Amino acid sequence: MSTIPALFRHLVDDAAMFPPGDLPLVEAVQAHRTHRKSSYADLVGSFVCTDEDLMTVAAEAAKTGEGPLEVAVVITGGAGGIEPAIRYGDRSADVVVKAIEVRLRAEDDLSRNALRVVRACDNCLDEENAFVEIGLDGAWERALDVVADAGYAAKLRTGGLDTALFPTADQVAAFITACLDREVAFKCTAGLHNAVGHSAADTGFEHHGFLNVLLATRASLDGASQDEVAAVLEDRDGARLAATAAELSDEQATSTRRWFTSFGSCSIDEPRDDLTALNLLETL
């Protein structure tokens, strides 16, 4: 039986190669293998790499002799890069492509760009999932309609190296509500490696917390208004959030995670340490 509660199983995708972590590829693959053999292995999701690095990641994975590496592939070249990544995964004995992640580029016509992406996915995806990063500008909800109609998932950028990349609580609440209204699963990326929302001491950036996002998703599922969802996202009382999370049943946790599937983090240790400090994980 897993020592990781249902609410947190495979929650943290390993994006160690991405900023601000920027771990070199060889070290990142080795570290991921270590995480996947640890007592907290069930906290860890897929290894995240770009399509440009996929072949090198596969070669490095082969050196360990520990079987294929499960990866989520960030597509760097738009819709045209989806099929090559999927076909490479189909042929490779060293990586299993579990998902692709692709960002919509044409902000002036998001719906048309979304349609190109989903058609490319329809042509080559089988068991893999697709997470489409639609952004929160322009007619993003119409683009989300396209993703929903195709049965794929969405991706929300929750931070980065510039303050403009951090959405407000109201924006995140709107995104969560829109996804759940359309029965679209979603993941998050960047800036979410701590459990509770906070102001970063070094940059002053206002970070969201992944525990806040989990509980905001749960609140929305339970009928909370968009303003109430935003209030959960703005709550910085870690003890209160932890108590609410601890009270969730396994059924509620599983339902929450059906929709908020994971988030990418350049650190596995920070989310784990935060959950341990909040008494939501056993000391592992």
C-alpha cells in the first residue's frame, strides 16, 4: 500500500531540466531514477523534457538499464512537432511518452490554433494524453471549447521568470471553473513548487500554492462560486489548508485529482518537504 495519500499520488511531474532549476540532462535523468526508487516514489509523476531533448533523454535512460522512462514531452515547434515526438516514443525501447504538452502560439486566433493542435493529436495519439496550454488572454475560453470537444486536457502556466507570468487568483479561479464546466482535466506548470501561496523573498513574485489549487478544485467541484474558489486560492494559512486537505475522503481526493492531474516542478524535494512540514505526508 502506498504511503502517499491519494490527494498527492503522482502529483509532481519532474521538470528539473527547466528554469529555474536548469539541472543538466544527465543529472536530471539520474535524479529522477533516484526519486522513482525512493520511499516517496508515488509522489512523483512523469519526467518532463522537450521534444528537442527527447532522443538524448532516451539515450541516457538506456544507460541505467532500469527500463523505459515515462516522459511528458513539451513540444517546442507547434502542432507540427507532435507527431514526430509520438512516433519516436512508439519506436523507442527507452522512453514511454505518456503525454505531450503544447502551447498555442497565435493569440489573435486561439481557436484556429487549438483546432490545428487537436487535429494533429487526433492523427497520432493513442494511449497518450495531450495538455494544451491556451493561456488566459484573448478568446481563451473559445479555445478551451475546442480542446473540450476533442477530449484533451488543458495546461495552465502559474508562474515563471517574470511577474507577468503569474496569473491572479481571479484568473486561476476562472480557469478552474471553465475547465470543470467543460469537464476538461488540467495540469499546471511553473511557480507552483510550494504547497501554500506566498510572496517570494528573493523576487517578490506572488506564488500560488499547489495545495491551494487542489482545494480550489475541490471547492469548485462541490459547487463553490468563482469568487469562493478565488478565496481558497488566496488563503495563506497553511494549517487551515492542511486541515481541510486532511479531512477529504479518498473518494473526494481521487475526484479532485481526476481533474487537477499534476503540476510540473523543477524540484521534487520542495513539494515533499512542504507536505511533510504540514503533516500531510509521513516523514519519509
